[in-house]
Amino acid sequence: SIDVTFMSAAEELGGRVIAALFTGAGEDGAAGLDALKKEGAFTFVQNPETAEAPFMPLAALKRNPDHYIGDLTEI
């Protein structure tokens, strides 16, 4: 689960992280990415409109709309 990885990074590294969440099904990663953002990490979310499966990016943006949003070529 990417949430476990992101939560661990938030706990251990705080704001010294750059993390990205791309296309995918379900909500995996949304809580962890939010935890990283709250610790000061720089976070990216793929634009749901360009994602093959937009559910993970949408879930992350529902939790916290303050992530940087971009297409794969921008990120």
C-alpha cells in the first residue's frame, strides 16, 4: 500500500519529501499524501482529467486540494 509508504515518510522525513500520486483505482495514497502535505512535503497529483484511471488523484484532491496538479509531462 502506498499509504503505508507515504505515512512512514511523513513520520520519518516530514517536509523533506517530494511525493507524487498518479493514475490508479481506489483511494490508496490519498491519506498518506495528505499526511506528507501536512508535514510540509512538496506533493504532486496527476490531473484527473488526463489520468487513465482518475480515482486515486480525485481521492487525494478531495482530502486536500492544495497538492500541485499537473499532467504527466508537467510533473
